[in-house]
Amino acid sequence: MAHPHVDAISSMEDASKLIDIISESKISHVRSNLSIHLHESQIKLLKNVDKHSKKHHRKARVRQYAKISDDDAHFKLHSKLYLKRYEKLARKNLVEIVEVD
């Protein structure tokens, strides 16, 4: 007889439900076992830090920001909001912000 989880997983028609359950379980585990408080958006951002540091993702952001760089005020607003999210994680020593010209 198979373990009940194996039966439940094999009977699922949509794998995305299982992925959602696993993701939520990870987030719940992290929240309950960290000595610091993180909002759900901060956990997701922390999860994406590795993705954001990849070369092709940086190029995509550069292209997106190049579109709005004609309007200097609009560009400054977007860059300020983008960095603000990371600064909150940096204050908790979870990420390091490197200034690049």
C-alpha cells in the first residue's frame, strides 16, 4: 500500500495545485522559523533575488527602463520604487545592494 501522499499526488489532475501547496508550505515554514519578520512580498522578493541577478533578466530590465528613461521623472520614480523594496531586505542583512554606475 502506497503512502497516502503518493495516492493524493497521483490523483491530482492539475500539477499547479501541488506547486501552490508546496510554495505556500515553504513560505509558512520560513515565516514560523525565522527570527525576523518578513511580509509575504518580501519573501517572494528574496526568492527572486537570484533570478534578478541573472544576466538575461538584467538585460530585460535595462530594455524596460530604456523605454521610460526619456521621461527622467518617470525613470527616477521607477528606480526609487525598485530599490526601496531591496533596501528593506538590506536593512535586515538579507541582501547586499551594490552601487553600479
